[in-house]
Amino acid sequence: MYVDSHQHFWKLSRGDYSWMTPDMKVLYKDFFPEDLEPLIKQKNITKTVIVQAADTVAETEFTLSLASKYEFIAGVVGWVDLDSNNAKDDIDKLCENKFLKGFRPMIHDIQDDAWMLNDHLKENIKYLNTKNLTFDALVRPNHLQHLIQFVKKYDFLPIVIDHIAKPVITKSEIDQWKKDMTELSNASNVYCKFSGILTEVGPDYTKEQLDPYIDFILNTFGSDKLMWGSDWPVLTMADNYSNWFDLAMNYCNSFSEDEKNKIFSRNATQFYSL
């Protein structure tokens, strides 16, 4: 039995998703639990984690309401305005729901690459830890030097890097990314999601493009610090659920069954307290 550590649901009529436009034809429609459930059953996945897809508390409340209705949804990573003086109140309110596991600020959409280091965030970020919450780092390679400082500053906070930090695979810009990710992998509080990779290339991806990045991540973070995620339905811009699961599993062929179980189940279960 496996865990999908990263997936989304949305309902366009809610109006939360300003980043999504009609020209994004594959994604510009509703995606609900009943759409995902048959896909995970095919792969013996029994638990998933919903990750926020909009920078509103209302969308987090929407996903939490779904978690209470569908048995396979084991947790929610939500959003709260960490810049706000009301952040602690919002965190307290959301934490009343047992499915709330952590928060993800949309760092890759924030103009200031060093935003995460702003001192005015300190009390709100420290408050996450007092509530036993986690931090998903939605970053790109240009954020990694700042993230290195962030994980040192908040070494008590469980942090997971989403989508291997979204390297620009089509441009083969790998050297600095490797250096930064290696340093991050050495931090005891940092994990990495084995997810979101195919969409960085698109539907015409090749194994030759993926190999340097995936092999590096598997070797650097290893079975103790990686967690597989689908990033569905964003994944469908490049491939389908089944193909990505099988491809990821094939990349892990050199790992023992116990190590694969960590990557595809136990690490996410422990990180998010599922």
C-alpha cells in the first residue's frame, strides 16, 4: 500500500485559481476526488495528501472539507498569509480540523526571492512548529541559496522541497542546482518530493533528459528523505498517473523493498503524521 504525498483538487467556479487560464486546456476544468480515486486504486495507493493550489484560506477550508468526506484523503497542506498579523488566528482556526498537516506559501510566485528570510515572518513560522505543522517549500533553483539559510534559521521545522525544486531540465542547468540540493540534503530537517518532474519538460520528455536529475536526487536524498508524489492533475500536462507511478518505481529498482516502501509510503506518513 502506497501514499501519494502531493496532489490537488479544484473547482473553478470557486474563483480561487487566478493562475489558471482558459488556454490551459488540460487543467482548466474541475478535478474532484472521484476523478482521482480510480487512478490510485490501480496502483494500490490508499492515502493521498492534498496540497493547496491557491493563496486563499477559503481554498484550504474547501480542501479540508473534502478530506472529511473521502477516506483516502489523509491530510491537507494548506495556505495562510504568513505576512499577516492575523496568521496565528487563521492557523488556530484551520488546526481545528485534524486533517490539516502543514502549510505551503507560494514562494515561486513571490517577487522577492529572499522573502522567506524576512524577519517579520519569524514569529508566524515559529508558530507552525508549536502546532506540529510542516512547511512545503515551493521553490525554483533561484530560491535555493535563500532556502539554505532558511533551513538553518528554522532548523526545528520539518521542511520538504516540492518537485525537486523545479530545475530547468530543458536547458540542462544542473551544476548549481546540484550543489545547492546537496547542501540542503545534509540538513536533518529537510526532505524532498520526488514529484513534478515531467511537467518541467512536457509531454515529449525523454529518459535521457530525466536521468541526470532523477538519478542525482535518488542518490543524494536517498530512501530516508524522499517521498513520491504525483502532482496530479498538473501531471496530466505531461503524462498520466499510471505512467508516472511506473516510471518512478522503475527508477527505484536498485533500492530494496524496504527502501522503496519508505519513498512510496513511510516517509510521507511520518513527515505529515498521516
